[in-house]
Amino acid sequence: MRLVILDDYELASEWAAKYIRNRIIQFKPSAERYFTLGLPTGSTPFGCYQKLIEYYRSGDLSFKYVKTFNMDEYVGLSRAHPESYHSYMWNNFFKHIDIYPSNAHILDGNAKDLEAECQAYEQKITEAGGIELFVGGIGPDGHIAFNEPGSSLVSRTRVKTLAKDTIVANARFFGNDLSKVPTMSLTVGVGTVMDAKEVMILITGAHKAFALYKAIEEGVNHMWTVSAFQQHPRTIFICDEDATLELRVKTVKYFKEPVRIAIAL
Ligand code: GLP
């Protein structure tokens, strides 16, 4: 496991975007060999998407041979609703880059048969050759995607009821009206993300500090589903200084040294 600590949100976003850019470039994607990228929504990855758009515009990066799979989507919220994850991804990322719409996969929370939709999603990931790099975010309660506390750590894509904490946390996107926040979601499972070759989790802000502590300094625990990634062979947690506030000084010192070296390179 790596923990990369940057001074602030902007630097953490830039580091994450450069890492994704470099991975895609090194992979040399082509029509015969697509790069598969798992993606999150939320306020955390916004800065990273902004940077990736910049790299596309400056000609450094193309998404022509990239397939994406988003982590989750609300159930019952129309695709056109400004807070649907479809809207988020198209408005904040996909419409600004050269990805083919058919290569950008997002779960359909309005599918007639939600179970079938989830199974088909797993199938599509398998057919794409699995995920090369899964980028994720977490909630303040340590959930990854919508794998709420108590989720199975070997779960697959499925329907999930949102925890009260998540509804409260996400109410800010719905005019702080709890009754407007959807209560159900479709989400990739912890096991789905664990199958990726590499996992990068973005955690920024003091409100996520306790979750980061639970994620890396305590044991694997299904009440903090992000902690499962301690057992993934290639996980990188990227955070800002604020998110480290609950960590031990020696943890922070240990992980800061390699970042200085990497930045100097
Ligand atoms: C939601 C999403 C998660 C996301 C989390 C954090 O619960 N289901 O995928 O990681 O919010 O969002 P934010 O980055 O806005 O804190």
C-alpha cells in the first residue's frame, strides 16, 4: 500500500491526474488494446478531472482508446437530473474529452430489472478485460462507491440502500433537503474494485480524516469498507494534509519521504 500526501487539494488532484495520464500513456492503448479505467463521482475527483481535461486539450493525452466504468449511480433519479452521476460525468469530464460515448459505461439506475443491469455491468467489465486502474473516492463513513458500512468485502455490483450518513452527506447536492436525496443506488462491489490491477483512492479534507485513519491504520473491517484495500497488492491512497489529521506522526513521516523522491523525479 502507498499513501501519497500532498499539501492541499489542488496538488493532490494534480498528482492523481498525472498518475492516471502516465498510466494511460505507458499502456500505449490502441484499437486492439483499450485501457480500462474505473471512475468515481463526487466533489473530490472534480479537480483531477479538470487536470485530465487540460492534458487532453494540450495534446498530451487521448481517451480514444480508453473504456471507463463508473462506480455507482442513484436509483430512480432521471439520467438528465443535474445530480445524477450520468450528468456529473458528462458535464464535468466526458463531454470535454475525446472518449467515444459508447466506451463510457455508467450503471443505469432506471433499468427495469436492476439486478440484471448489475450482472450485465459485471459482464461488460469482464469482456473489456477487467479494470486496469480503478480510481475511487470515499464517504466520511469510509464507504467506497456506495458500499456502505457492513457491506460484504467480496461483494459484486448490486443494488444498495444508502446509509443515513450518506444521505446526510449528499444532501448538499439536493438543496440540503434530505427528502430529495435518493435512498437507493447501484454500485460496484468491493470485490469488483478489488479485481482491478491497481486501485487509487482519493481522500481529501479534514472531514475524511477519521475515515483515512480507519482505512490504513486499523484492520480490515466491513464497517469501513475502504479498509479492504489494505489487502490489494497495488493500492495508492492519495490525500491532502487535512485528511492526515487523525494519523500517527510516524505514519505521516514514513509515507512522506517517497513522495518527495517521486516529485523530484
Ligand atoms: C458518494 C459516492 C462515492 C463518493 C462519495 C464521496 O457517496 N457514492 O462514490 O466517493 O460520495 O463524495 P465527495 O467526494 O463529494 O466527498
